[in-house]
Amino acid sequence: MESFLQTYQNELLASILSLIVFFLLRFLLVKTIRKIGRISDISQVRTGLVIRYVSFALVVILLSVLILVWGINIREIGLIVSSVFAVIGVALFATWSILSNVTAGIILFFYFPYKIGDRIRIQDKDFPDEAVIADIQAFTFHLVKDDGELLTYPNNLLLQKGVVLVKKQVGLTNGPKSGV
């Protein structure tokens, strides 16, 4: 055990330092995201979702740093990673909209001026009606039209279209139809 500690002393110290930086950075980012969510009056569910995405990204960065610190042969890992990315790339190519909707959901968390309960109109010829924002999910917005119809609208399209605020915090006078 003592020879292991002497042999890998630098790697162990760098690993411990990386873990400390990871936990400190994660703590600060989670605290900041929760504060932004509280100040912007964003639901805790959306805040938790963004925290999970940020935590996942930090774990990927931490694993990359640990691989570099321990000097794992990049050529061996490169072959495995490139094979895995090829398979994932083909799978994601078929479902790229899911990834774009998640990314749009994160952007909307930090920069969307409308909240749940606001009446909006999306500048889209396929959706000319006004609706009340019932919920904001990772992939979609749930909108309730005046007749009670529940409509899901993809986050990535919401970033691409103009959105008009008709009235703030009107609430949901007509809930979604049962069975929807």
C-alpha cells in the first residue's frame, strides 16, 4: 500500500484536487441556478431539471480530467470512444430534435420572459390562437387554449418563433380536457 501511495502520489493529489474543485464548482452552480430560479419565479421542477443537466456536464468534465491525470492511453480509449460515438451519433441523428429541445429548454430557463400562467400568442401560422402557459417541461411547453384543449409545443420552435405576451398571470380558467 505504501509503495502504491509513493508511486502514484502526484496522480492521487491531482485526483483529490479535481474532486474538490468539482464539488465546489457544483455547489456554487447549483446555488446560483436555484437563486436564478427563485428570483425569476421559475418552478422547482424546471430548476431541478437544469441542475441535473449541469451536474451531468460537470461529471463528464471530471471524468475527462481524471483520465488525463492518470495518463490512460488515449489511443486505446480513442478507439472505444469513437466506436461508441459512432453508434450514438447514428441514434441521435434520428432523434436530433430531442437534443435540440433539451438545449432549448435550458436556454428558456435562463432567458424566457414569460412564466406559467401568462397568456401568449405564438407568431406561427399553424398555431394562430392565444393560449395560457400551463407548464414548461424539458422538451415542450404545455399550452391551454380557451376551449380547454391542451397543446404541447416544442421548446426549440418556441425559440424560433416570435412570442407575444397578451396578458400576464391570467391563470388557467379552463383546465385541459379530461383524458388528454
